[in-house]
Amino acid sequence: MTNKLEVIINTIDEKKGENIQVFNMKEKDYFVDSVIIASTLGDKHGYALLDALKTKLKENGETIITVEEGDNWIVIDLGDTLIHLMTPEYRSKYNIEEFLDNYKTQTSKEI
């Protein structure tokens, strides 16, 4: 089985997804190990990327748990990996990269 992240990145790149970023969240105690964000060329392109990812991931024995679809933003949940496919406008508006870069585990305080 090929490395899941490589399959995802290569598929998005081959289908002309732009500005692909990968965030390793294992050390940050986030709810997934990896987050991948890529820009689409528009809503139809986002759906084309989704279809390509479904095919490639299935070929590599991966299971998609759920997909949340909207015209400007698609989120694919693989359990340990999240993939965000976003129009550049939505990506700029929500700036998930900054949140992920700055994410820190909150520790509980004794009372």
C-alpha cells in the first residue's frame, strides 16, 4: 500500500489543485494526525478533485468515513486525516492554516 499522504498530494497535484499544504498534527494532540488543505479552481473543480480522491484512495485500500460538501469547501474525513478542498476566496476568509499553525493543546488547571 502506498503512503496515504503521498496518494492524496499526488492526486490533488495531478488534477491541478493548487497551494497544497500538509500539517502534521500528531505532536499537537489534535483530533486527527494530518490535515491537508488545497485550493480549487472553483466549485466544479472541487467536485472533480473529490471524485479523483475517492477513486485513488479506494484503489489504495483507504476508507473515507464522511464527506461534507458545499460549493466553496469540501471536507473529506479519513479518520486520521482531514482533507480540505477550498476555493481561494474561502481559504483566505477562514485561514485554517493560521489556526493549525498556532494550535496548542490546552491543559486543565487544578482548582
